[in-house]
Amino acid sequence: MIMQKKKRKRDIEKNYPVKQFVKKLRRLADCIEQGQRFQIQVAGERISIPATVLVNIEHERDDSSEEVEFQLKWTLDK
């Protein structure tokens, strides 16, 4: 049996220039549409997102700002 290395908890935000963000978003959309795994590197860590990912859009608002998040969620194989 192969033991997977336990990953540390992580909660970061990474800002990207618009052109780089758009390029990543287009690759993501293509993978989701084609039912393929998507790989991305965020702040030095490579992340592999399965084709079966759950996609949702979240909107938050308070007195001074608004936020829209495009979220991808999946369960980890153990």
C-alpha cells in the first residue's frame, strides 16, 4: 500500500495580472468542458483538480465591499 504524504492546511489568496488570470481561466474552462483533470500551480504548490469537480459561484457583500468567488470543490482520496 502506498502512503500519501499528509498535506498541511492552507488558506492563501494569490493575485495575478489580468492576462495571466484570463489564460488560467480559459485553460480551466476548457478542461471542465472536456471532462479533463486540470492542473495549476498556486504560490509554489502544484494542484491537480479532478474532472469530477463540483463548481459553484459565491457572492458576498458587506457595507464596504463585494466579492464573487468561482469555487471548485472535490474530496480527497484517502
